[in-house]
Amino acid sequence: MFEMDEGEGNSDNPVKWWECLDNTAAWVRFNYAEIMANGSDELKNAASIVLGGYAPGAIKKEA
């Protein structure tokens, strides 16, 4: 069973889809090496989709 923090969405304060995607992308970036080494093909494909087709090190921010 999962418990939600007060800051997470509820009927009075729903979570926005882009906040969920930001959290998912951060998790995928953090676990990218393990996903690519040990993940199923489906998981690897999902990680690629979440990151826009780029490995975390390949994403460069413009100044």
C-alpha cells in the first residue's frame, strides 16, 4: 500500500500531468545506466521515449 505525502495530488489539489512527467524523467535519468544494463527491451524503449530519445549525458543546456 502506498501513502501519499500532503504535497501530492488529491481531489482538492490534483497533480498535473507535466509534474508527473518531470518526476518520471528525473527518476529515469537517475537510474538510466541500470535500466540500460538490466532492463527489458520495453523498459529501455520507455526510458528512451521519456528522455526524448537522448541519453542523459547527451542533453546539453544552452547558456
